[in-house]
Amino acid sequence: MSLSVPRRPAVLAAAALAVGSLVAAAAPTALAAPSAVTAPSAVAAAPTPPDIPVANVKAHLQQFSTIAANNGGNRAHGRPGYKASVDYVKAQLDAAGFTTTLQTFTTSGATGYNLIADWPGGDPNSVLMAGAHLDGVTSGPGINDNGSGSAALLENALAVSRAGLQPTKHLRFGWWGAEELGLIGSKYYVNNLPAAERSKLSGYLNFDMIASLNAGYFVYDDDPAIEQTFKNYFSGIGVPTEIETEGDGRSDHASFKNVGIPVGGLFTGASRTKSAAQAQKWGGTAGQAFDRCYHSACDTLASVNDTALDRNSDAIAYALWNLGAGTPVPPGKSFENTADVNIPDSPAAAVNSPITVSGVAGNAPATTKVDVNIVHTYRGDLVVDLVAPDGTVYNLHNRSGGSADNLVQSYTVNASSEVADGIWKLQVKDTAAQDIGYINSWKITF
Ligand code: DTR
Ligand code: CA
Ligand code: ZN
Ligand code: ZN
């Protein structure tokens, strides 16, 4: 069938949107035993997140390890090691100028404790909360699960105090009890938070297992702005991330998500096995669990990946400083080609529209976005593929849609095994005679 297809002047444009600039992480300062931090003087909010000294985070882990050793080998709900952990964290926060509250609850015949810490100031009607469960299992000291999240969060809170941060939003921190029994502490907190108070929570950030020895770098794919914030941090340090696909319901963010509060968080993996592709991009050992000591006696200081702990601690600071300031989250980096490319009628070879990607560190994300705009009078004729720089083909559209006009569609592609920089192509083939069209434009976003 002949068709006069409207044509536009071919304009080739590659639009690269800047991603938020990143802060060079300074080397961690020398170990300062976690001593009481003097009350902050009122200073302007620090627009730039600080480097969180991983040595300080490890000093908190050492404290948790000692507490477990002195209390029957664990820090589990209902055991003395848990309350001792709460007392340690609370003392640090009280000395740093936080307003702390101990919330008690009862489960499994024992008293549980949530430690809530409010940083004075900020908009009381817009609260950014960050949390980590402080309890471990009975089988061991729970240093990665979840001393790592608890210690990183504590050091970030102390960094807020040291900086005398005055964020736009009100900052609140939570250390949860009895997560291992079923998110009991965080559920109790949310269920007992009046609706008017819940509505003030602009977001909840969760940190549960962020230093797994065979670490992966997973970002929760819940609230898009929170997810993008963490992804921007990691792309700025050249570390690829993947979406946490098993996170739903698996930690305390679920308590907040279940009542409609935007959530996000970080995770380095538990008993799932690291793939060869993941070992290629992150290092570590393929075929082994991310944390082979998950819920085991060997979840000790020896089971901590310092690099992962450092990176995630700094990512927490990046999120607190940026989301707390209410700064708009820069979108991912996008590249576009708007040149019209004619699609010859079948039988004919495929045609393609290239985009040269540069300046994107590491691999493409698991949520690489492809926006396609093809003008055609019979979309069922078309096979449309994304071709990665190394030639890997990802099929986007395979002749569906029948006689409908045009193909204007967004796709999410797990391109996490592909290096982002290079020439990507949108490849289109008309596989049935009659009807013709052209590639109008397409865009790829990392
Ligand atoms: N349930 C958590 C560990 C865990 C397993 N999968 C995820 C995903 C996201 C966060 C945490 C987890 C625990 O044992 O504490
Ligand atoms: Ca650091
Ligand atoms: Zn656990
Ligand atoms: Zn945990």
C-alpha cells in the first residue's frame, strides 16, 4: 500500500542531561573513639554532604560486637544484648543534641524497644525519616545484619550534629526492635503514629545489611525520587547498582510502605548467590552468597566488607543532605537521537538509529529506559530491538499491535551487564509487505 508519510527535517541531537554533581569522598579521618559530641552551634546547613569516616562506623560495630560478647553472644529481641545496644546508641545521640524517645512494646513475651531520635529544627510538617533495625538473631552478634545499618545510621546522625545541619525538612532517625521476629518494632511505631503525624512523613529510608562480605550494590525500587537519589550517588562514584528485587516485605521499609509512605533504601545482599555478571561488575566471588554468614554465628566483624560499608555510609549522607534539603533530584542521564530514519518496506534489511553515550560511569542500570517514537501505518509489521555497544540485542517490540498506527512506547531494559558508554542502536525491521514509515526519534536514559 503506498503511503505519503509526513516527514520532518532530520535533526540529529544528542541531549545529555547533567546528573547531580557528586562530592569527592575524602579519606576517612583517623579513628576517633565514638565519644560524646559537643552540642552543635547553629550554623548554616551544609549544602555538601560530608564523607562519613568508615573508621567511626566500624568503631560502633566494635561496640556492638563487644556488647554481644558480654551478653550471651547476641543482641536479639528480649535478650540483654539488645537493650545494651539501645543504651549505647541512645547515649551517643543524647550527647550529640538529639531528642531521643524510647518506645516500648511487648512481643514474644518480652519487652521490645524502638529508639527514635529527632534532630531539632526543620519543617515539622515535612519529616524525612531514616531507620535500621538494631536487633539481631539469637545465633550470633548480628554485625552485618543489622549492626551495619545501625552503625552507619548512627554515624550519619552524629555527622548531622557535627555539621550543625539545618535541613529544610525535619530529620528523624529510628532504630527498630524485633525486626527479625517480623518487623514488629517498626510496625508498632507506624501503627501507633497518629494519622496526622504519618502524613507529615515525606519519606522513609531503610538500611538493613549494607556491608555483606561478598557485597552487591542494590537500591530499593520503590519511590522514584529516593531511588534516583541513591543511583545518582553511586553513578557519581562509578559504582553500578541493581534494583533490589526481593526487598518487598523483607525489612522495616515495608511497615511504612504499607501505609503509603514513600520508601527507599540500600542493601548488599543476604543468602542469594552472586552471579558471574555481578562479580564482573562488583568484584567478589561468583557462585557464592552475598553474605554466607546470614543469620549465622559467623556474622561477626570478620564478616564485614569495609568498602561496601564505607560507600553505603556515604550514600546515606548524600541522601540525607539532598532529600533533607528538599533539593530536586536530578534525573538520570538521557541521550536522544531525533534524526528521521526511513524504514523500507519488506523485504528489506533492518535499519538503525545510533546514539553515542559518553560520561556514564560503570554499567547501565537494570532499569535502563528506552523511549521509542516510530511513525508507521501498521505497527504489527515491525520488529524493534535495542542493540548494546557490544552487539547484544534486547528485543523491545515483536510484531504485536496489528494494523494500529505508530509505535510510541517506553520500555525498561535490564542492561546491567552492559557498559553504558559506547554506541547504542535502535534497530527496526519491517517484516511484512505494504505500509511504510520511519523512526521519528528515540531516547535512552540511565
Ligand atoms: N529480612 C532481612 C534481610 C533481607 C532479606 N532480603 C532483604 C531485602 C531488603 C532488605 C533486607 C533484606 C533480615 O533478615 O533482617
Ligand atoms: Ca566514607
Ligand atoms: Zn536478619
Ligand atoms: Zn536485617
